[in-house]
Amino acid sequence: MAAPQAGGAGWLPRIRHLPSPNFNARPAGCPVDTVIIHYISLPPGRFSGDAIDRLFTNRLAGDPHPVLAELSTLKVSAHFLIRRPGTLVQYVSTDDRAWHAGPSRLLNRSACNDFSIGIELEGDGHHPFTHAQYRRLSRLLELLRQRHPLRLIAGHEDIAPDRKFDPGPFFDWPRVLSSPGGAGLIRPFSPNSPVRPPTPAGEPQGMGPKR
């Protein structure tokens, strides 16, 4: 099988591209109208390093770290990752269906991968996200809205509440929804709903079945 290639209108210019094989075509005629926010750190609680890149490109095999070895058979990827310093990596074209959400439901629709763009923020559920990450997220949302009819934004915890906690209690929803990129997007969940606990230390979030 040929290696995946970056190219085309679904790839943002002037950022790092690291094409992942973990995607397929979206259903014909399905509008991309939703953004799903996740967090991830690999190994759990550790920032920086290349483990996230290797997870999303199926290159964890043989890693001596027990958590990474356990994840090595997963086929997962978000469209984007925003690192702690605000740097942006793209893995899958926004025109394609990245495997980031897994079994999920948003309002009356299931299979959220079909109609969403997945954005991972480097985080662990125990530390606030950085100002640089929020700035980059706002700008990214602005760019995505120029190409896709985005109207909804949700957390992984919103669409898969029985198994996911991300982006967790440290994600500043009001800040994002009032930012230039987020203004006008709707998070279709009550802000008064119970706050789910952060991920227990040592347990990676954003992992599990994604297709």
C-alpha cells in the first residue's frame, strides 16, 4: 500500500504535515459541520516527544514503554494536534474521515467521524491548557470555517460520555466560544451538566476504538 501523501485543499498551508494512514472517505454528500476537541499526552502525563506522531502514523510497534506497547495495535488519528507551545501538526485532510471519535453520538446523529474534524490538544486532564494553545485553536477554527460549514463544537466527553473525559475540566469553553474563531459556534450541551472527573493518572485519554 502506498504511503499516505499530504496535498490538496484539505491540507492547511505553512504548517507541519505528517500524513496518517488512519482515515477513509466521508459518506457522499455529508457536510463537515462539527469540531470535536480531544486531549492527549503520551506517555500519559508527559509533554513533548514524538509518541503522539508515532501513534497516529502506526509506528509504536516495539516501543519498550508498556503503555505505548499496549497502544501499538490501534489505528487512530485526529486531523490536527496542537502542542503545548501552540505548534500545529496535521495528519489527515479535512476532506477525509479521520479515525478520532469512535462510537459516538451528537444530538440525533451517530458516527461522529463522518461529519466532524478532530482536534487534539496536548494535555492530560490535570493541567490547564496553555495560552498559546488557545490562540492557535482560535486561528485554526477561523481557517477551517473558511472551507467547511462549521456550526457545532463539542468535546469527546460530550459525544462518548460513557467512556471519555476529554478535553476535561481544564478546557476553557467560554474562552474558546468567545474567541474570533469560536464565536458563533454552538456547543449543544448544557453548561450546567455534571463535570466529569479528569482521567486517573497514568490512564491515556483519547485512546480506544476510533473508527
